[in-house]
Amino acid sequence: MGFRAGFPWVTRFAEQAQHIPFASDRIMLWDDHAIILRSHGDHHRIIEAIIARGGQRAEQLMREHVCYAGIILRRNYEKLLEAHDTMPTTKPTRRL
């Protein structure tokens, strides 16, 4: 049984990876184009490892990708908190 015959969804997924940029809802928190490019490249490398039946390599790449994404998300979250702390505050108005 060939790879394509046994796992048609992997073939479709890999083909989509070559034509459709992967983006998550968290991409809005990223303001660095280099980070977006790295993430996109990570997705392609993960798919290539899966196609090559490199399960351990795919797992290693995915773990690294998730770890790096967590670092970036934490950094951006901290930036948002810092920006919020430096914003002028206003007293809430009292509703009658």
C-alpha cells in the first residue's frame, strides 16, 4: 500500500501547505515579519517531515515550534501589559 493510498488526508494537507499560508488568530499579536516567516517555514518543515515518514523529526519540529510560539506570545503579552501600565488612567464615572 502506497503512502498516498493509505493517508489521502496527509497528501491533501501537504498540498495545501504549499499553497496556503498558515496563520492563526494569534498572528495579530506578532508585529515582526521575520517571526511570521519563521512560523510559516516551521509549518512547511513539519509537513515535509510527516511526508518523509519522519515521525520523530516531525515531533521534534512541532515541539520546537510550540515552544518558540509560547516565547513570542509571552513577550508580546508582556509588551501589552507594559503599554497598559503606561496608559493614562481615568476615574470611572459614577452612574446615578
